[in-house]
Amino acid sequence: MTNEFELIEHSKVQDIHVFLIEMHYRSMHLHMDIEVVYLLSGSLNIVTNNKKISLEKGDFIVLNSCQLHELDSKNSALLLIFQFSPKIFEAFFPQINEIYFDTTPIALENSETGRRLLANIVAASQAYFKEEAYFSLLCHGFASIIMFDLMKLVPHKQMKEEKKDQLLLKLERIKRISDYISKHYQEKLLLSDIAEKEALSFTYLSHFFHENFGVTFQEYVNLLRCEKAKYLLIHTESTLLTICGVCGFSDLRYLNSSFKRFYGVSPKTFRKQNQDCPNQVNTLKQDVTNKQYIFSKTQSLEKITQFFTPPFQ
């Protein structure tokens, strides 16, 4: 988890981040911001709270602060993402830290509030990407209006501060574990080592991992390694033996068996089937690890203009 959205140098507005991203895969991660996601094209699966949520073109979803989630698209999905920190509202809306939105897809075009919300997200994004004089004031103004419409449109509940603190502690542990695996997947990984780092028993951590990640520790590690291998098979000419070592597999037989289990074909067959897969080059930043493409502000503005006509402009 080395490439959090909020770490990308993309913003001059404090506590607000906007991204246009072509998404293939984003590993489990979380951030402190509230994140609203609008799917402009393609389809997307979000895994969060031990369930898979499917989004289609035109769907909208809210991800809460510190909500662990994974993004995956079979082909690719174009996402407009608006992130803002709850700190923006604390002075005049202190209960913001107790609000927990339902993670449920919403078709914004189906209601007046939804259409207004979409219009404001687009207008805020255009202001953010244009960077005209005093645009930070405009972005913060839109953030308040967007939050107002979220409160009216999206089902939510109030979570007491102490319960949210307990949830945050759990999510911080999940993040530490996920970070550790992402940094060391090329090496020999043992759950017992992580249990020692977390000062937990092996048995407790094994149950904790399965409950919160939805799979066993070894299944998670193997899937992560296979995702890396899948990308390298498509986008490089590296040999299977090289890919095997780079992705942390002990030998080719282990790579083959794991890959076939997850994707139904061998790595060799997969590479042949995807030899004509075009490389994405017209982007500002390519995140090889997670297979996502973050467009520059100029490119983002051009694409949003293509998707939306007045009154959005």
C-alpha cells in the first residue's frame, strides 16, 4: 500500500483531493478522508466490510473515513473521485465524526437531489482542475454543499465516538498488516512473524485475518503475488522464472498452481491470450503495483468536458 491516493502530488487545496483514474485494480487500503466515487464508464467491484459491491456506469458510492476497501475492474473503469477530510466541517458540524454512510450504490440520475449532487461534484472537479484565482474557496464551498446533499440522499447512521474509536483501532491494525504484506510479498511471509509484531497469538491473528480480509492469510498473499504476476505477464517480456522470483513464489510449480487456481489458466496461456493488450501510455502517472492510471489535471479537465455538457460546465 505504497501509493495512497492522498499521497499523489495533485492538489493545492488543503483537505480536498480530486482524481480522474482509469482503474484496473487497487489493493486493500484505507485513508482518513471521506471518498465519493462516480463511475463514468466500465464496471467496478468494491470489496469492503466483507462483501463485494458491483457498480455499473452512472453509479455513485460513498466510502467512509478509515473504511478498508479494494477496487477491481475486469477490463477497466473510469472513476471520478472526490475526497475531503471530515476536519473541514468540524467547526460548524461537529457530529460529522459520528456519521457513518451506508456503502450502497446509488444512481444519481434517479432523483433531483442526486442530479444536483452530481452537478456539484462535476463543478467542484472542474474548479479543482482549472486552478483559477481563489479556486480553493470554491472547492471548499462545494465540499459543504456536497456533504449537505450526501446527508439527504445517502442512508447513514450515527456512531458513538467510543465505538468509532474501537473501529479505528481495528482498522489501523488491518492497515499495518496489509502494509507489511504489500512491502514484503516478495519475501518469505509467515503469519507467525506478523503475530509477533502485533503482540498477538497465532490463533487469534489467524481468526482476525480471515474475519476482516475475507480469506486466509496464505490465500491473500498468493492472490497479491498472482496480481503482480498477471500485470508483468501482460506488460513486460520477463521470463516466467524471473516473474516467479520477483513476485515471491518459491518455484515455478507454485506460481503455476496458484495462478491457475485464481484465473483458471496457466501463466503461459494467460500471456498468449493477452499479447495484444494495449499499453496505457497517455497518462500522468502509472501505478504498476496496483494497476491504476491517474490522469493529469489537464487531461482530467478534457475528459470531464467530454462526458458532461452544460449545465455542468
